Amino acid sequence: MDESTAEHYDKIRLELRRGAISVALLAALREPQYGYSLRKRLVEAGLDVDEGTLYPLLRRLEGQGLLHSEWREMQPRPRRYYHLNANGKKVLAELGRDWKALDMTLNTLLEPQS
């Protein structure tokens, strides 16, 4: 891949990844998680998200009214747990339907033409 093509690929890949991370994060938060456990869950599922992306996204989603967080006193230190609220569950359900429809469309379009 030449430099120009690689640059275009990287930009589009980054846009695609941003949206996918948001959906994956909402899906993973159907069960309460704290930052490290959430990151570990995403990595185990095949999506490596660095902390510099994860924590700002959590704060943004909470600010948008999709998540609830609470501090829990745990040993050896308190942890902030995040989970979907009712609005987040509704949004995730809609996004899940949209994702599946988009996936079917893309699979059709990406099939080699005969």
C-alpha cells in the first residue's frame, strides 16, 4: 500500500473503529464493570481499547445519559462501576438492530462481483 492509500485507509479505519468502540462499550456494560475489568472484557472479545480512549468515552456516554456510575468501596481501593441505565439499554437495542442491518448490507456489497 503506498503512502497516500495508507493515509486514506487509516482515516477511514479510525472513523469505523470509533463507532464500533461505542457500541461495544455499551454492549459490555449490560453488566456493571469498572474501568480495568471493562477494558479486559473488550480485549478478550478482540477489541483493544487504550485507557486514553476508554475513560473519556465512558464520561461522554454518562454525560449523554446512557450510563450510570457509582463508587464502590472495594479492597484495596474504591472503584467506579459503570452500567447501562434504562435509556442506555434502549439505545443499545436500537444500535444493535442498526449494526446487524449495516453488517448484512456491507457483506452483500463486499462480496466479489461475478
